[in-house]
Amino acid sequence: MTLSSNNISSHSKTDLYFSWSLRGCSILAGSLLLLVISFILHEAWPALTQIGLTRFFTDNGWFPTEASYELTPIFWGTILSAGGSIILATPLGMLSAIFCHFYAPPLLARWYRRMIELLAGIPSVVYGFWGLVVLVPLISSWHPPGPSLLAGVLTLTLMITPTIMLITHSSISQVPTTYIHSAVALGLNRWAVIWRIVLPASRIGILTGIFLGLARALGETLAILMVSGNVVQYPSHVFDPIRTLTANIALEMAFALDHHRAALFMSGLFLMSLVLCFVIVAEALRRKTTYAGVK
Amino acid sequence: MPTPKNYRINFTPSLLMSLVFIITIFFSLSLAQAQEGKLVITGSSTMAPLLLEIGKRFEAVHPDTRIDVQTGGSSRGIVDTVKGLADIGMASRALKTQEDHLFGSMVARDGIGIILHTANPIPELSNSQIQAIYTGKITNWQQVGGPDASITVVNKAQGRSTLDIFLEYFQLTNRDIRAHVVIGDNEQGIKTVAGNPYAIGYVSIGTAQYNVSHGLPIRLLPLQQIPASIDTVRTGLFPLSRPLTLVTNSQPTGLTKTFIEFAQSPQVHDLILQQYFVPLQN
Amino acid sequence: MLASSKTIGEKSTTLLVWTAATFIAIPFCWLVGDLLWHGWHHLSLNFVLAVPQNAGREGGIGPILVSTGLIVGVCMAVALPIGVGAALFLSEYTPHDQVSGRLVRGSLDVLAGVPSIIFGLFGNAFFCQTLELGFSILSGGLTLACMVLPILIRTVEESFRAIARDQRLSAAALGLSKKCSIQYILLPAAIPGILVGSILGLGRAMAETAALIFTSGYVDRMPTSLLDSGRALSIHIYDLAMNVAGGNPNAYATALVLVGLLMMINLIASRIAEQWTTKNQLPT
């Protein structure tokens, strides 16, 4: 359990000013969301009042220029692509963090980490560009048309694995060495130490990493727009093209007017409510692990 | 044991930094107010590179002026112009009837051509065949005399001006179309078709011609026996084209007028050709 | 650091870990190799310094580099102090289960999931129009700061929380004030975490396209003040790759410059982190 540290230090005047300036920072950061939400709500308001919430689920297809606004297939496209990539990226990211910390020779580990840091900073445009000219033709020669859920999932996996890996790695390396030493002294082998001691001890950090990765996967726009085909439909297999909520906004916002524009902001609102659901789930998970955890 | 000095993080530098930062902001604020003769142009991403170049030449001819070009899409150009955020909007289409309170000046034309992969031997498609392919009635190249392979239909995203012009010409609606890939900008369409031997798409002719001449495996199909090229668009023979329009709230005056006249003059024809569009014929 | 025994289970997990690591390395090498292959021979000092011409097909990226530096500078100058402050508050002043902390944390998590294009539209409405900053480097930097804050705060907060309880208790036992214990004990210990957060944030900021198109803008002129509109490297890449026919070679070269810049920043950051940790090591 984390320390509730309000009362272990003195309460001098400097401390008071200091704590209030920190509080100010966090209030500023926290209120940003309100600002963003109120802006999106303001823009989506015409859609909510004049089109109505239910029509975004019951209309027959997404044809905003013909006043038909069904968002459900796009909603599923987002969930499938982000879900698929998080399922692939979580083990990959965790294993490569473990590789870097416990398995790789020191020199390789240093360069490997540097490579992942670089991978975290490559612009999504470059990923999308690479996906479009390398990955998509590859998939297309295997199973046309090429731009597909699979291409989207693979590109996203490549993009979010570094986030998960870096955060997992930094929390793994903060596990007190005494834990590891005692475990080794007890005769546990390498994998057992990792699996039984290191991972449980750093699970909050790992969860944060997965969460940030998921957030990036859900919010990724340009890369997914370039590789996933953007057809509004329920995919029947991984080779079918899909459209995500973000691609929907990016593709059409530049040309949208009136209700079409408001409906696109509704896409944004849907995406945020999706993220909100995940936050609630993650928070519940975190509380569970915090109290049941090793700390 | 290191001395506490090593641990010390001084808060003074960060404070100083933020002070310097704030001062810089105020400085730049006062600088900005000193500027005059500035035009803001927003809108169509197709036109933005062209207007950027025209703006640079205009600045060279008329010192003390500044032309700031922003991209974002035709509808944004129009909305920003109506709201007064931009002096001139760029729209890669003709003004619609509900927009006739605005004033449009054409600066160039852009043709739209059907493209295939070079590995696809089909020499030509009739209008009704294209219609049938885009509505999903023909799904295999064999049905139009090609190889036995299913067709990948590449379509543009809804609201895009290219799509609107395509739909209007082939008398289709969004609902009729059965696409396999939906794309945004021209280059994405070209890269998609170049990566898939059995795809069909439609893009700006100038862009396609450039890529063909640089060895990309795509090819332009003639439409109603008229070859798709910059020349046939210029002579008005090619049936599928759109005007590139500069939009203003009212009849342009002052600097706006000077700029639009400059953009329409032969002085910028080389720039228009450089961006693979078709200059107006005088 | 750990002894490996020679059981089958141990061997298979070793294989698994190495395979996973290779799986990540392959696409990376492919991607960077692709960039190098196509971009290397367009790269020169002249390309880095020159002004873009003919919509970016010719010329270089000088002004774009300057604009990018300014945008990212504004972003980090705003986000870093606020981010570290908020992270300190969350980890040191609010216990994990306190409502106010959970509210801020939850709202940051939602903020992390807002797609960048929404940030772009928000930045356009709020910074460009409401605060009347117009299309400018300042608007772009501030928009990016909003975007980077969640990722920065969460990683920094984690690293504060990971500091052993003993250190805090000893500081308190020595009668250090809260401010002192943060300044002398917690901040130095959390430097690696702050660096990771900054690298992630910086990477995200430099890579951002959608949020900048609507805020810092498209103008590829050399900026003269923070209120000038300036094009960022990633927008330049996107425009050349997706919008300008024949922009590919320069798009590759620009991407290469961007990746090289990031590599430099990472190198410097990890060098600093190493120095801090060696300085910070307690005698055993």
C-alpha cells in the first residue's frame, strides 16, 4: 500500500506555499479534460439535439451526406483494432522489457533499449507510410484487398509495444534488488524470480504501461487511416477492411459541414466514452491489485 | 557518501526560464501587431501547396506583404471565410447553390482520371462498366475481359470534392457504392493502387501523370475514348474535371483583389504546371 | 545478474524472451533500413539548412527544423513544470484512494485517450480563436503540451511512487520539511523516471501531425516570432507523402532527419540519467 504521507513532515510556511503550487498544477492538469469535453460537447450539440442519440445506433449505415448516421460498425472497428493490438503488444512489450533487463548482455541491452526509445518516437505518419507501401502489398498478395483489420492491428502493435516496453522496463528496474537477491538466495531460477517476484512487484507500472498503450491505440489516427481500408462495415475476418472512429474524423472532418460535422464530433465523444469505460475498469483493477499486491 | 550539494535541484533556473518564456510571448505579441499587408488563406489540401508557391512569388513581387497559407479541406476554407478567420478560402470544387452568397474566382482546373495497376491488361472501361464495378454488380475482372481476379474498389471518403464530382458524373449515390478501400488524399489512392494489381481507383490526373512518368506501376484509363491527360483537361475535352476556386465573402477589394488577380495571371502558370494542375486559358 | 539453470523450462522461457525481442527488432530494422535506403542519398548539410522550394519537392527543411524546435520547446517548457508538479502532488499529497487524486488521475487517463485530431480541433478553437493566438507556434506548442501532459504525469508519478518508503521516512525522521525532502530526496531519485516520461512525451510531440495541422499551421517560412505560423517536421512528411506528387524522396529524407534528432535526444537523455544514477548511488 502506498504511504498516505500528509502527516509525516512538518507544516512550515514554505511547505504550505509549495503544496498549494503543486495542487495548482494538478488542478490545471485535471481541468484540461473538462475544457476539452465542453468544447467537443459544444460542437456535437446540434447532432445530439437535432439528430438524437439513438439514431447513431439505429440508422441504416453511415451516409452523413444523406442524413444517415449509424456509428456502431465504426465503434466495433475501433474496439477490434485496439483490442487486437493490445493483445499482441502486451506480451511482446513485457517480454522485451524482461529481455532487456535480465537476459540480454549489457551492451546489447543498452542498444536494445535505445532502439525501443527510438521506436517510441517515430512519427505515426512514418509507421503508416511504411504500412502502406510495405505491409499492405504483402497482405494483399496473400489475401486481397490488403488494407485490412490485420494491417491495422499489426501497425498499431508496432506503435504501442515501445510504450508498454519502456514503462514496464522502468518499473521492473525499480523493484528493490533485495527482493531479487533474497529470491535467488532461496534457490529460485531466473524465470521463477521474474514470474513470481519481479512481475508481481511491478504490476502497477505494467498496468499503467498497458493502459497508456491502449489509449494510444484507441486514439491513433493517421497510421490506421492509411492501412486499414476505412470501409464502414462489420468485418467477418481479419482480411476485411474496417474504419475506426478516429479515421472517421480525420477522413471527413476537412470536408464536413453542418450536421455531418456535428456527427463527426459525436464520433469523438463516443471514443472518449469508450476510454472512460476503460479508465473505470483499469481503476477497479488497480485498486484490486494495490490492496492484494505484494507491497 | 556524496554531499547534499550533489542532490541539489535548484528551482531558480526553472523560474527564470518561465520568466524568459513569458517575456518572449509578450514580445512576439507586440511584434505581430506591427505587421500589415497580411493575407490568411485556408482550405483545400489539394490547393495548399500551389497557393504556398504563388504566395511566395507574390511576396517577392510585393514586399511588405505576407501570405499565410493554411491547409485543412475545402469546407474549412469556406467556413473560415464566412466566419472571417480567413481572407481567402480555397475550395477544390465549384461553389454549391447554397453558397452563392460567396464570391468564387477560379485559378486553375484539375482533371479526375480512373487508374489501374500496369499489370492489369484492361485497355478501357465504358461508363456503364465503371458504374457496375463501383456498385458491386461486377466483382471480377473476368466479367470485363480481364484476368480471373476479384476487383478491389478504391473509393474516396465522403464529403471529399473528388468523390462528389465522381458520383455526379456517373450518376451514383454514396449508398450505391460497394468499396473495399476508402482513402483520403490523392497520393494514398495512388500508393494503394500501385500496391495491388487488381485495384481500381480515381485520382487527380496531374498527380497520376507525375507518378506514371516517375515509374510507378499505375496507368490512367481513357474516359469515353478521350485519353486522360493534362492536355485534354486544358482543351476542355476530358469530361471529368473540377475548378480550383478561391473564395471570398464579397467581390474582392484591395490586397485580396491584387492577390487573386495575380493568382489568375499568366505570371504563375509555370507554378500551376509545376504542381500538376491545368492553368486557365486566356 | 541472475544465474540461469539448465532446466528445460528455463531454456524454453529463454527462447521465448529472445524470440519476442527479435520480433520487435525485425520490423524496426526493416523500417529504419527502408528510411535509410530511400532517404540517405538525399540527405546533406544543404538539405538540412536550405529553404523548401516547389512545395517541398526541392530545397531543404531549414525553417521547418526551426519551427519544430520552437513548437517542441514551448510544449516542454509548459508541460514539464506543470507535469512534474502535478505528479508530485498526486504521489506525495494524495493517497491512492483519495477522491481528489482519483478524479485527477481518471481525468488524465481519459485525456490520454483523446485522439490527437480532437486536440487539434480543440486547440484551434481555444488557443487560436478564443485566446486569439492565431495559427502560431505558440498555439501549436500549447496544444501539444495538453496532449503530452497525461503521459508525462503518469510516468513521472509512477517513478515517485516507486521510491522506497524508507527514504521518505528517513527524511521525515531527520526533520526535513516536505519541500526539502522532495527537493533533495525524491526529485533526484525520480530523475530517470522523469526522463522516460519526457522522452515519451517529446517523442509523441515531435511525431504529432493531426494536432498541429489546425494549430501551428502549414506555412514553411522561417518563423520570426512565436506568433508566426510554422510547419512541423511531421506535417512536412505527411504533406510530402500524401499530398504532393513526387514528394517521396524528400519525405524519406525528412523522416530520417526526424529519427536522427530523436536518437540524439535519447542519447543525451540517457547520458544524463546515467550520470544521475551513478551520483545517486548510496554507499553499500
